[in-house]
Amino acid sequence: MEKGELDPRLRLIQQADMQGKVVLVRVDHNVVKNGKIKAPYRIDASVGTLYAIAAKGGKPILMTHIGRPRDKKTGRIVCREDQSVDPLVKYLEQKLPIKIHTQEFPIDPEKGILHIDSSVTQYISELKEGKLGMIYLPNSRWFQGEQSKGPERETLANELASLADIYVNDAFSSWRPHASTYDIATRLPSFAGTLLQKEIQNLYRVLNPERPFVAIVAGAKYDTKIGPLKSLYNKVDHLILGGLMCNAFLSAKYGTQIAGVSEEDRCLAMELVDLDKKENKVLEMSYLVESDTIEGRIEGQYRSIGIAELRETKELKYILDIDYKSLEEQRVKDIIGSAKTIFVNAVMGLMPMFFEGSEALYRLITSNGSAWKLFAGGDTLQELRNLCPRIYLAGLDALDTYYFTGGGSVLTAIEQGSPYHLRPVEVLLD
């Protein structure tokens, strides 16, 4: 397939007959923290699909996950009010001129919601009659069967299927195959929403990039990103690392102990170090910010250090940012300024205390007026929005910029070489 073209086997919402039919829509509105919406981008990005369903005469029932209410060790599900869908409903009612019903079900204090009972039937009738504009189901992870591997998962998938005539997946960022993202699609006529389609189309700008291709990746864990990082390395012309990923790489390369870098991370990073000896794609920053503590930005306890010091010093404190002076060097400005594709999944410093590296990086990237600029990850978008609000807002409408709604799904698709190997997407193929 050519870049940007969808697989013809993908069933699209445009092909669905929705007139008068109930449509279960899996969105990713996982933007609520402590009962408040931290950033509305994912909600706004899904509105196009909701309008498309309304234009085709569909009657939408929405579903999303919020947070991690399930304890991985015990399996206990705690349904806390600060992880409810109520803030999402209030936001959507302000944005759309419709009445939205928030459905509730009995909650078991240990197992969450066990069943979708008949209490929802009345509201589905009102939805069909036009008395309601939309129904929003509870947090999908409050349901016992959502992340389960037992019979309760089958039960939830069947009960969800009984609510609707059609299923639409618009949650590309929810890439793990759970009951509401995968199993349900085997039980109803299922289609890709318009946002999911956009995500796939723009992902090909990373999988088949215009060159030169520069990727910037950072993270607090090295082991979870080693697979995507290796796949990206094979595609890029230049790779910039940040956060613990950068620290692990530098520690392995120069044999320097850096606070916060485990021996396991150092061993994992050694593979990239050996690979880069041949390819020389990793673009190191000349200046870093070292701090004696991670408890805060304390005057006299942090300093700028040169990369040369790593060769001479066997032990360093915490490296918590890149120094913005690194991004003023001509070699760095030339590489980023001449790129035709720039992929960013990175916050470079420990926020909010050490922000200068991220801010300088985002400004340098967006000064390139001829490159595709692709940002991925909730933290990346949140900090771009906080640090460079004008640039962020301009990017929403810019023809050369795209904001992916999720970072993990993009990195997983990069590792697998295709978005169609993600099981919630694969199940939508004929």
C-alpha cells in the first residue's frame, strides 16, 4: 500500500448502514485524573466520529477506560468516583447540543460491575426515540470481565453486544485486546471510526518516512521501549534520546555510573551502543543537567555538565534534563532543520522542575517548516501544550503536524511494522 492509504480490507464507518441503529462506540477518553479532565485533546479528536454517526442516523452508546482501577496482583477492582465518566459527560454536553445519560450498575466492592442489567433498557428506548442524544457507560475497567481471561470476559462481551446493532472502534490508543476493544468486534458488525482511520494513515508517515527522518524518544523505563526503539533505529537517519533511555545509553557507552540507572537497563542499552558503533545514528547532546537530588530544583544542587565529563568521571548524580544550549549548536540545528519527517515521543526533563530542554526541543522542531512533525504520547502532548501553548494550538490546524492520541499504540505498531497487527485493528479486517 502507498503511504496514507488504508488497507482495503478495513471496514470503515463510512460503509455502515446506521439509520435508526444503536451504535456502541469504543473511544479513548482516558484523560481524567483525580476527577478532572487534565487535557481534552482525545475527547475533541473523537468528535468527528460522533458527528459521522449522527449524520448517518446512528444512536451512540459510548465506552472508555479511565486509569487502572484493577489491582494486578489481587484482581480486586476499586470503582472510585475520581475515575468515573462524569467529567467526560459534562464536557461533551457543553461541547455538543445533546442530552447524555450516564448509566450506572450495581458495584461489588471486590469485583466491580459483574453484569449489565436490564436497567439500561429504558434508556436505550429513549435513545432510539430521540429523547436522549447519547448514553455513556461506566468506566470499562470497572467491569469484571474487561481485563479478565475467564468466563466473565465472555459474559461481558455478550452483554455489550446485546445493547447495540453495530460496533465502532475509535480508540487506536487503546491497543490491548480487551473485551471492549476486541471481543465485542467478533459479535457485532464492526467498523473503524474516523479518528482510528486518521491515526493509521498518519502512522505510515513514521513507518515509511520521507527522509531525512529524525526520531526523538524518551521515557522513564528502558525495558518497555527497547523493542520499538530498535525498530525505529533501523528506520531513522538520526535518533535523539532523552530521560532514562538517554541515561542508560550514556552509562553503557562511557562506563559511567549514573544515579537511577539500573544494571539491567545498562545491559539492555549496550545492544544499542554496539549497534550505533557501526551506524552512528544516535545524536548525543553536548550538555546535560546533573542534579544531586530528584526531590526538587534546589539552588546549588544542579549544574550543567559536558558530555566529555562522562568519559572522565566514573560516577555521576542524577541527569535530569538536556541543557538547552545543546540545541543551539549548529550541528543539531542543521540535522533537525533539514529533516523531512520528525517523530517525537519525548519529554526530555524531569517535569515540572526541569523543563528547559523540552521547551527548547519543541521550539526547534516546530521551526522546521518543511518537515512532517508527528507527536505521540499523552505526556508529550501535555508538556507541548503547557510549555508552548501557541505552538500547540497552531499544530492542531497545521497541515504538516499530527498529534497521535496515544504513545504506546504508536510504538507497538512501529515495533510490529504495521498498525494492522494490533489485534483490535486486525479484528476489523475482512
